[in-house]
Amino acid sequence: MDRERLKVVLEAALLTSTEPLPVSELKKLSDVSLDTRQMESVLEELAQDWQGRGVELNRVASGWRFRAKPEVQQYLDRLNPQKPPRYSRAVLETLAIIAYHQPVTRGDIEDIRGVAVSSQILKTLETRGWVEVVGTRDAPGKPELFATTKQMLDDLNLRMLSDLPSLQEIGSLLEQETAEAASMRTSAPEPIAAPAAEPAPAPVAIPASASVPVSSPSHAETDAPEGWPFGPDDAATAGS
């Protein structure tokens, strides 16, 4: 298998995979034995071949993958109008603290944030696959230690923790997130007023001699309000 043929095979494998593929797996596609550096050289060359296209080949924490370039994502979103989940400032702050200070306990997070951290916030991050328990601290109560996952790096299109933006940049992103949420609330359209009710018809006089049937009032059962319209995770992440 020559180099060009190997690139074609790698291209097919990466384009059809729904997950990043590590070099250890991609090496199985070659007819000849290649070490990690040799395989990475072929992958880097393949990435160069895709320069100027709508998709790009890059390396993240879990391996190599093709993805749409950020500048075309806004157009692709038209094919999938479902909006991605939005997370509260409290959730994003908690994630940032774990990312930069890991491993940390819930108490550590609360000391840094200066406010209590609800269990639902941590559950949201765990459910999303961004945070996991990596052990316990040798302290009274054996508090759990939290750290970020490869999934978080993959979702942020990062290869390693050192690729994370600075704390100042994280702060700016959090402020932007809050400002956008506030803008969406203030720009919400005014509710449409209900149409005016039709005037009630004038009462009709009934002769005293007329026989008027009277029916017993019905006792319809009424249900209690449904409550918060979102799921338990969404309701919790909306709080701080």
C-alpha cells in the first residue's frame, strides 16, 4: 500500500466514523507497519489536502476526526433548526473551575465561587459527559474529586487541557453568555392582546307565567397546574 492509497483509506474511515479515531486504531488500516509518528505524518498530510474545503481534519483529545469548519456552521444549522442546549452561568462557571483547578471537591468549587453549588449543577455536567468523579480526597467524609473528561475536550475541539483559553478569556465568554441571554429576554416580542370580547346580549324578559326548566350545576374536576414546563435538568441549570 503506497502513501496515496493509505490516505484514501484513512479518509474513508474518518469520514464515515461518528467518533474521533485514535492513531492506534488508524494504524490497523495500513498494510505495512507504521509507528505513531509515521501515521501522524500521513494524517497531517491528509489534513493539508483538505485545506480550503468546507470540512477540516483535526486532532482532538480522543483522536482524529473530520468536522465542518466553524465559518460554515451557521448555514448547516438551517438543516437542523433544533437549538443546542443553553447552560446557565452557574453551570459554566463550575465547569471552568473544575477545568482549571482539577481535581477539586464540591467544597473547593464553593470556596472559589463564593456560593453554594447544587448537586443538580454537577449532575448536569456529569450527564453531559464533561465531568466525572476520579476519586476521593483523604479528608473527613472522603469528598469526591471531580475532573473534566476527554469528551469535554472533544466538544470544545481541543487536544489537551493546555489548549484551554486563559481564565480571562473564559470570563469574557461567560459575560458574553450572560449578555446574550439578557438580550434575548429584553428583545422578546410583546404578547399579542386578546381580541375584545363580544358584548353580552341584552337580557330577555320572561313572563312570570312561563315555565323555565332549571338544570343542576355540574361539578367538573379541575387538575392542578403542571408546574415548571422544563425537565428537571433544565430547571436546575436555569438557577445559579
